[in-house]
Amino acid sequence: MPITKDDIKLLESQRMTDFDDGGGRMTGNVIVDGQSNNIFPDVSELDRTFGRVNLRKTFPAVLTPNTDVYFGAHVIVEQPPQDDNIDVLLFSTEDWNDVRTQARDVIERYVVAGPIGPWFLFDTQVEGQKQLLMFARVGDGLPNVGDVLYLIENEDQVDEYSQFVRVTEVSSEDQTFTDTQGTFHRQVFTCQISDPLRDTYHGPNISREDVINPDARVRTTLVADASQYFGVKPLAQQALTGATQLTVDSVYGQLVPSARSETPVVDTPLPTKPVSITSGAETFDIIGPSHTHAIEVTLGNRAFSYVASLKPIPSPGRLVVEYRALGQWQRLEDDGTGILDGAGSGSVNFQTGSVSVTLQALPDVGSSVVFTWSTTVHYVNRAGTTINDLPIAPIQLNGGAVPGSVTLSWTAGGLAKSATVANDGVISGDASGNFVHATGEGYIEFTEYPDNGTQITVDWDEAPNLFHETFNPDTGGPQVQFNLANPPVKPGSVEISIRLKSQKSFERVKKGYHFFFIVDDINRQKALGWSPPVNIESLEKNEKGYLLVDHANPDVDNKGSLALNGGINYGTGAVIFNTADTITAESSFYQSAEGDWTRSSTIIRFQGQIVATYAQDSGTPVTHSTPVSLPSLQFDLLPNVSDSIIPGTLRFSYGGQNYSDRAGGGVLYLDDGTVAGEVEYDAGMVTLSVFNAGATLTINSLVSVFGDWYDDEFFFRTSGSPLQPGSLIVNATTLDGTALTESSDPNGLMSSATAEGQVEQEMGVVQIRFGALVADSSLTTEEKSEPWYDPANVDGDGNIWKPTFVFPNTVRHNEVVFKFLPLDADILGLDPVRLPSDGRVPIYRPGGVVVVHHTGQIIENSPTNGQVIDTLRNRLTKVRIEDDNGQVMAEADFSADLDAGTVTLVNVAPYTAPLTIFHTIADMAMVSDVQIDGTLTLTRQLTHDFPVDESLASSTLLIGDMQARFTNLFDQASWTGEWSDTVIGSEATATFNEVQNPIVVTNDGALTERWYCRFLNTTEVEIFGENVGGLLLAGENRWAIAGDIAPVNPATNEPYFTIPAAGWGAGWATGNVLRFNTIGANYPLWIARSIQQSEGSSGSDKFCIQIRGDIDA
């Protein structure tokens, strides 16, 4: 007789409770269809107030007295609860004997421990506290809101203990610490966590060298998603015959209730990732803003594999690739050899910057594949450089000096030294240098540094009648002419200051007007004259502007000469010089499109106001003797370049002593810890306060940076997600110091006069570019010569995007993150920390099966026997009839022609009118793709029309063919106590003849279990099941092999199995064992009911589970 619907039952487990021992083995208790509270109890007010997860173990079973096959069995949630705050999910552990605690462990494997993180617990964190004080190296990043960390104490030891904790809030600051080697920095941060610590954890104290094996470790976690869950969702759009796609309202089911709150996150910088650079004998981890790139995932490009060309080229071990699949961020990292490992695979070429990545799962449409990396391209190793500059001291007198009157004297090595200043300002004698008579300023470069404590004595005559005059001549022609107002002019006393204009924007020379003084440094006046080209590094801002110095020799021609091929008539005060001459200035220039630095030049021309200082050739000079204190010994470690020193990388030797800046605090130390000077990192200058005289300074290690690199477009992830709509704010500073603030609207768009971009608020991915769309015709020739300009980018309206470059280290973002507060694990009976923060799990997966179905209703108010009801649909899947009291009509009381879509009533007498005829159509298909927006792609076409109202898509828990059977029969000489599916030791001499006398099982009696029969003597055996234990006959576990052995399954009152007596044969000895397994025609099914925090609902918590399969009719 074939299997009928009445043979398919849903059976209870041993304990239908939420206690730890809930579940267990199958019973014979049938869960009656349509009976209230036959699986779960009513929802209590406390359940709705706090939230609740109920778990029940059940068993779909085929109860026939034979071994007929129930083909392709599967289970679905056919109808969800009408209460929107209640969700029902199915899952299986495939363990016929487990209880709730074991099922809970399977559920909690959604998150598992991962690699050791870069963070440390800061000292002792005591039991009961709900925050963690932690520290990390600067630049190692912080945990995000919503991240799960794994704390483990005494790992791999007998007294190990651990806990998963979820981060709900993060606050941090960089702090400076001091040890015997000087100062060092760490980021110290506090993580608020969702649940209190259940134990005390012992972290290290902060030290320069991080503890490799602290007592308590902090590990990251990985999404293992070990369990699969199955549920049902309504269609969001109609699906018609022939369609291969469905759209459901969500691809997630609620496994654990959660409460949502809001967390503001402010002033978060772009991600930083240290880059390692070796200089001399040391390797330094240098912190700076990371470079970013993103590939937006669309329907058109969604795939497993992506390629990118990254500029600048990443450094080995410094590339991270992140993507989002089904709502979870996944990560791959470069292992330093060019291999990408993690949630996928890939490679990076460190010669070209090419990256190829294959993702473990298809990324979500609307998200991005985000690349973050650091690079050495901004840095230079300058170890081995020698500095041979002679010691220098500035001179500044309190007035203009009479040319030829200035002498200088000092002592060096205990001997008297002297120098004189010629009429043209050139210093000679025991020193060299230059001096400007008109202003009384200059510098002196010693052949031997003066003795410590000595001063320079300057004897000079102050020029009377000193004048400062301002002129605004026409600078547009080939020459500039103007007249000094108070001739006659004292020869050699003229100083003229002019204003310059640069024609391009440079890292240190921005567009606009600037005043320059041609010197390396304002206190080191080396080159007061000039001849092009001049490196821009030698042009230092000064209020005086560019100086034209009078190099007159009145004894020869009674006329002065000026650089720029000009001259002065001392008698009349007439001044003339060329303006056609220009300065070509060079600088390091970062090109974001190429991701590299280059040397480029700009023209600096004369423009605007002129200031002249001079002395009248009359009056009586006043004689002075002025002491000038010597400064500390200074060296320019980066002459002729615009680089800056990376703090903490400086080591040099001078005069037989070693100097270092240790942790980068700007202070120089000798080897014995003596403070010996200071460092100006931006200027590349060191000043020594403790030194021995020496000729050469040797740099042992120094890493310099070309400058602050800049960009106009950035991609990054926010510190958590989802975001409150319209809450994102991005701040940045442009190259000229302008502060920009950009905000998102409720749709996540950013659009202003200075930037445009978008944030995917559900996923926390941000793309922003600074600049504006401008008319191509509005751009100057100079702007069109800049690297960003490409005429091919001019749109049809004649507009082009003009970027505004900003410094990445000034980019900060603020946002409000929605965080989901998981509820108390003790009350829920689950640890929600190890589940998704919002408590949702995916219920559809590629490779899974979905049943699309729609159930219509026909109400028959006056039913009669023999009445035929046409549902007006063909190829029905099932028909179900209920009366007015909810009683289900038995199959014998009606018949249904499913293909024709008709129902014939046979016996209506036992039922109360009206009758409701439920008729269902369904299609079953494999899912090839799942998108986070609810789109399911199927591998075959639908064969019915499914209206949007009341049509459902149920993901399918596959069981397979259900049929009782026995398997794996073997014998062994003795029982070792170990359950094994292969022989342990030697086989028995005798053998059971299973070919002619197989063990007999039935669908309604067999259990999925492992068994052994051990001979008590040559005629009797005892029988044990791995889980059911010993089987008794008349109160004893003693069964004679002379007759058939058929122990009864008390759940169904049918034999577990029947061992035919004829199979034994002869030769069995005491202690011999017969081992075999039985497989039951049943399956362990866990049902989870999640109750969200909510008010009472008018919707019912009733739901329907359907066991589906085919029979051999």
C-alpha cells in the first residue's frame, strides 16, 4: 500500500520545553495539525516586553509498516505568523539525540574566533564590567561599533576561559608614554560592550615593545555562518509564468530579537595603515593616511572576480580588500608575498600595482569592493648622507651701516679671529658670508666654530639719514624705473624689495602673490644676489620680499649695480632694472592620478609694490661696538629639498657623539640619555646644544617625506552601519587652508558647490570627490595645462569636473550609527553576541531550493454531498478544507483533481458550514543567486502566475529520500567500549549471514542509531544502542539467538529491528560482537520562534509547517 498523507506525521521530541535539556530523542506523540499551542506556548507579556527565542525539536516521520520510500522529502514554513513581530525559522543539527544546549552551540557558531588582533587589554579587566580599556600602536585602527571580539585567557592551557563580546561604542585618544629610551606613543581606547564580563582578564601594561604572549589575548572574529536557516517571506512584486526571478521583501529571517539605538561617532579619520621603511640598521613603521579605491557593485558588474590597478603601488603586506556579501563585511589581506588571503583569494603585483581578487561570495548590489593600502612612494631613505656645511651665525644690527665700516672679531680654539665686510657686502678673513649695509643684517660662515660662550663683536658706523620709500611702478614692461626721493644716495646702501607672483600651484608655492627673500632660511642668509634657475626650496617667505642688493663700487664708476642688470644713479636717485628676467622654481609635486611624486617648475615674475631702503650721502656716522650672541650649532639635514623629517627616524653622528630623536618628540639625545638639542622636522633642521667640534655630520638613519600628499576623491567605510539617514558629515581642508564641510541628505546624497558624493547608508560605504562642475570655457590656459585636465572629459554641455585637492590627513567624518542591542543571554537562552548584531540571518542561499506558492480561498456556505467546486486554477499542489470551527476535513470526506483544479465533496455531515476550501499552486526551483535587495534568481522558469498579494517564497530544508534501512553490519572479536563504524581489533570467527537473512526494519519502527549485540554465552546476546542504551526483554537485557530478535520501539510500539534467527549460524563465542546501524524514516527538525520587543498585536502567532515529498503510486 503506498504512502498516504496520513502516514506523514510531525512527532514531538522527548521534552518540548526551553529548558537546557529540551529536545532529545523522538517520541511517538503526534503534533496534531491545526491544534493551538501544540508546538509553542502562548506569547506572554514578558516575551513582548523583553523579547524571547523559543526552540522546539520535532521529527518529520514516515509511519508505514514497510520500507516504502518517501522521495525527495523536504520541509518548509508554508505560512508565517500574521504577527509581524514574530518570526519562525527552521534548521537542523542532523543529530537525532541532541538537546537545546547542543542546538544552541550550533546556532552560536555564526561567529567564531579568528586571528589575533592588533589590540591589547590594558592591565586587568575585572568580572562584571561592561567596558574594556585597551591599547594599540598608533595607526593600527580601532574596532568598529558592532564588531565582535574574542577574549581568551591562558589560551591552550588547562585553565583556559574565554568570552565573545560585542562592541557598542568606541572612544580613543593618542597618548605619550616615557621609558628609559625616551617617549613613545600608543592609542588608548575604551570599548563599551553589550554584556558584562563573566570572568576577569589580565592584559599587559603599556611598553615600547608589545608583549607577544600576554595572559589575555584579543582575537578578531570571523563569520562562519555554520548553520543554515529556512523561512518564508512574501513576494514584493508579482511573478508571472516564464519568469526566472523573484523579489521578496527581505532575504533575512529574525533569529534573535534585538533592540535598536543610536550612537553618534565624531571626528573619525580616514583609515591608516603603517608602512615599513628600513633606514640604516633600523626598520620604522610610519603612520599616514591610507590610499583608497573602490569598485561599485552593480547588477551589470556583479561577479566573483574583480581587477584593479592601484596607484601609487601598494607596499608588500599593506593591502586590504573588503566586500559585503549578504549584509556581512568580508576581508582579504596581502600576506607580504603578493598573495591575498581571507574570504577569497587573489594576488597583487608590487611592480605594476595590478590586483586580481576572487571573492568567496557574490557581493551585494549597491555595495563596493573597497581597496585600502599604504605605500613607500612618499618617503626617502637618507641614511649615509654627510653634511659638510660650515657653522653659521646670523647678524642683525639696529640700523643701517656705512659701507666699508664693518669689522667682526671673536675667539676660536683660544685664538683671536677677525673678518671684514667689503663695500659690496662680502665678508672675508677668518670667515665668509654676506652683509646688507642698508638694513644691517647678514650672516657669517665660520671656518672654525667659535669657542663656547664667546660672542662676536661687530664694530660699525651707523649710517645717518636712512630712508624707507614705497613705489608702485608699472611692472608690465621689460624694465622698471623709479626715483629715490632723497638723493644723493650713499653708494652701496641701497636695498630694494619687490613682490613676486607664481604661475602655478605647488606643494609649497600656491597660486597668488608671495613675498620672498632669497635665502635657505631666514636665519641663514647665504645668497642675497641671484641668477636663475633657483630651487623653490631656497625661496623662504619674508615680509621684505625679494631683495635687489646694491653691489656698487663708487671708487670706480660712481654708479651702483643691481642684480637683474639694473643700476642706480647716486646723484639723482634714478633706479632702473629689468623685469623680463624670471625665476624658474622647482618643487616636489604629487600627482594623484599617477600616484607618484615628480619634480616640476613654475615661473615666478615680478609684480606689484616695491620698497626701497637707502642712506643719504650726508651727515656724520655714529660709531658702535655691538656684541652678537652665537646661536646653538645648527645643521640643515635636508639641504636643497622641500622634504620633512619623519619623527622618530633620525640618528646621526657628529664630533664623535651619536644623536637620536628617539620616539620623535622633537628632542635630541646622546647615547647616555643626555638632552643634546632639538629637531625642526618640517624644516629639516637640527640644533645642537651639546657637541664636540667636528667637520662632518653623518646621517645613520633618516626617513624623509616629500610632503603632504593630496587627492580629490576618497572611498571609505564608516565606523559602523547602518547609518541614520542624513547623518553623515565629511570635513576636509584644501591646499590653501580652506575648511570644507559636506553633508548627506536623507537619501545619502552629497551635493554642494564644493563636492559631490554618496553614502550607502545601509552598508556604510562612502564615495566623495571634492571639486565642482565648471564650464570648460571658464578655465585659464594654465588650468588646462594641469595634470587633471583632459579635453575628453568635457561633457555635452561644455562642462568639466574641476577637482579641489584636499589633504587626506584632514579628512574627518561624523555619523550616527544605528546599533542593535542584543538582549540578555541568560534570559534568551542564546548568546546573541555570536549572532548578527541585528539578530537576522539569511534564509535564501545560492544553491538552495525555494518553493513559490499562493493559496486561494473559496467559501461554500451551503455545501452538499457530491458538490463539485471549481477553483478556476489547474495543476494545484494541494487542497485543504476547514469548517467554521476550524476542523480540518478528512481526506476520505472529499476528493480533489489537482490537475483539473476541482474539488468534490463526499461527506459534509460531520462539519459545520460554511466550509473554506484552501487551494494552493506552487513551483519549486533552485536558487542561483541571492541579492540583498530581495532578488532571487532561479535556475528554471515559473509555471504559474503568482500575484503579489499573499504569494510567498519558502526556502526549503532538504531531507532527501526517507526510508528505513540497516547498514554497516560487521563483527568483531570483542567490545572495546568505542563506537566505530569499522572493525576495532580482529573479527569474530563466526559471521552473520546478512545476504540470505538481512536484518528487517520498517519505517514506523526503525530509529537512527548504532547498535551492538554482545554474546553473553554461545546462545544469548545483550543489545545496546549508542543513545538508547540497553534493550530489555522481561526485565533483562538477554536475548536468545534461537528465535528472531525484535525489540520494540516504545515510541511507536513497532520493532526497532528484527534479527532473523537463521542469520546467526554457528561458531559465536562469549564476548563476540555484532555491530550494525539502523537509519529511521524520520529526521530531526528544530523550530525557532523569535519574538521581537513590541506591543500586543491583533495578528495571530499561528504558523504552518509543511512536510513535502513524492511517493511511488
